[in-house]
Amino acid sequence: QSGVMSGLMQMLLLKVSAHITEQLGMAPGGEFREAFKEASKVPFCKFHLGDRPIPVTFKRAIAALSFWQKVKLAWGLCFLSDPISKDDVEKCKQKDLLEQMMAEMIGEFPDLHRTIVSERDIYLTYMLKQAAKQIELPRASETEPRKCIPAVVVGVVGMGHVPGIEKNWNSDLNIQEIMSVPPPSASSKIFKFVIKATVFGLMGYGCYRIGQRTVQLILSMPAAQSYLQKLTEIRSQ
């Protein structure tokens, strides 16, 4: 559904998620599950998923990377085996260490950081501002003055997005640009064709080998040999 490259990237990120779950004994995203549970306890509370759709983020991230950057990123995700402890997670909550990690990511994959972090900072800020707009109360008649009450909003976001949200809060934001998916590059088209050709080629070869062995197995059976012998005798007569 999402395309070859997006699908492969999603599989690799699921592998990373499984690695974290195995190391810590808890799955990532617990804060969002907890927020949903608490919101369901509050009368008339609306729970809104305010992040940018994953397919858009993946496609924009992949389009921003060069072929070698994609290979380098995929290699790093495939062989991710560093141990993670709960102390490491607690250290990541420190602002200076978190900023240092983000700076390292910017240095290695600046375009990836832009699409996965910076653009989502803008999107999250926009959605929070939309949710925080004042609520207009219903009026008994057209002549009655408009009355508004402030909205009460609790935003649950990853710590890495907080500085970006604070930075963008007072800006006039437009999310149309960061919602568009750029067309695939020539290299990605070639890579996609090679993967498809390889998969279908292997499937075809596998079917051929299985069919060949099946035919050999059938022909080696006594009943089949007897039948073939009778056919040969009939034809000779």
C-alpha cells in the first residue's frame, strides 16, 4: 500500500521497536496509550491523534535521502543490537543529552531530521493551535452577542518535539507544503524495478524447480512408469 521503499523502512523501524521492547520489557509509545486511557475517563473529552500520517512522513523522508544514505540507514537499522537499559532511557529525559542526540542525527542525516522531526514540529504545533482555539457558545438569537470560552487542551508529545513546538508557536503556519509527497526519483524507480524483478524472478525459478521435481517424482512412481510403458506399446502397435 505504501510502496516498496516505505514498506521496507516501516519493517526496519518495527524491528527497532521490537529491539527496544525486548531490552526494556515495555513497548514504545506507552505515554500515548496512557493518555488515551485517561482521556476516556473525562466526560465529554475528545481524544485526537494530531500527528502527521505515517505514510506521508515515510514517503517524504525516503524522497529526501540519497541512494547511499538509504543504504547506510537501512544497514544501521538492520544490525541494531546495542543494549538499552532503563538508566539510558532516564538519561534521554535530560534536555542537554537529548539536544546532543538530536544534533548528532542532524549531522549524519540532516534531510531525515528535517522530515521526521522539524516538519512534524510544524504539523504538531498547527494541530495543537487548532485544538486550542476558543469555543463559541450557541446563541439563542442572531441579535445576541457572541460568547466564547477557552478550550482546555492537554498535548502529549515526544520530548524531542517540545523545543520545535515552542519555537513555532507564535508563527503563522501553513501545513500544505509539508503534506505533499514528492514524485519518486529516477534512482528509486530503478531500485523499485530491480527489487520487483528479483522477487518475481526468484518466485518464477522456485515454481520451475518445484514443478520439475514434482514431474520427476511422478514419473518415478511404478504406476506412472507402467502407464507410460503401455502408452509406448500402443503407439508402436
